[in-house]
Amino acid sequence: MSTDSTQALSPAAQQSRALRDTLGQFATGVTVVTTRDAAGQPVGMTVNSFNSVSLDPALVLWSIDKQSLGYTAFTAQEHFAVHVLKADQQHISNLFAGRGADKFGQVHWQAGSNDIPQLDDCAAYFHCRLAQCIDGGDHTILLGEVLEFTANGGEPLLFHRGRYRALAGD
């Protein structure tokens, strides 16, 4: 009997895993996106699909799985914030990637513009107005108009091939 776990997967699942592994060859930065739900409670999740779209007008995008617990909050609220994490904020990435924990009780944050949760001490911060939701298969692409932004600097938290990484020295 084979010990290779991919042998037990269906051909479609094997193809999906192979695609995910191949996409993992592309290094990304790590962000946490925040908003409020319909009851006014803070909602946040780790996202590595963040990308710039346009400088004029100032637009960014990210995508969310349609099965995500925060899906309704992010697609229904008018505003959201994107926080670019620093290399020493892996614990924040892990916290917001998980389910069920009191995420906001374990980090320093404040109510930012439009009462959107703003995490403290990130490399960069973008406050956005939701401009458009675009169907993207099993995900929805959220296009945001950048209303405010701040760059605080610091080494970025990177993700590549399923692991956190650091920048190589100069």
C-alpha cells in the first residue's frame, strides 16, 4: 500500500492540489483584511491575494472564498481595510487565518475611518470603499477604491510554497 497521500485523492482533487502547489511557487506578501459585520462586530481574515490595480483612480483588489465565514460581511459592507503585515507579525497572520478565536481580543487595534478595525503597527494600511464585487469561480474578487493609506515601513511578511519566508540580505 502506498504511503503517498495523493494516491488516495480523486483525479480532480489531485489536479486541484497540483494547481495549488504550482500557484505556491509565486511568493506573496501577507495581509489581514478587516471590516464590521451587520451587527457591528469586527471581522478579519488573513489574505495573500491582495494586489494593486490602478493608481488613477486608486484601486486595489483581493479575493475571498465564497464559503468563508466572513464572506457576507466583506461583500455587504461599504468599507474595508487592508493591513500589510511586517516580518515579525506571523502570529497575527496565523491568528486571522484561524477560525473561532477572539482575534481582536488578542491584537492591538483601534477603530479607524468609518469605524473599520485598524490593526496597530503594520507595514502599510489601506482604507477602502468597496467599489465592485466580481464573480471569480469559487471566490469573489473585491475591488476597492483606496480612500486613505499609510506606509510605516519594515520588512514584509512573505509566503512562498506553503511557508513564511524572509527577504534575502542585500
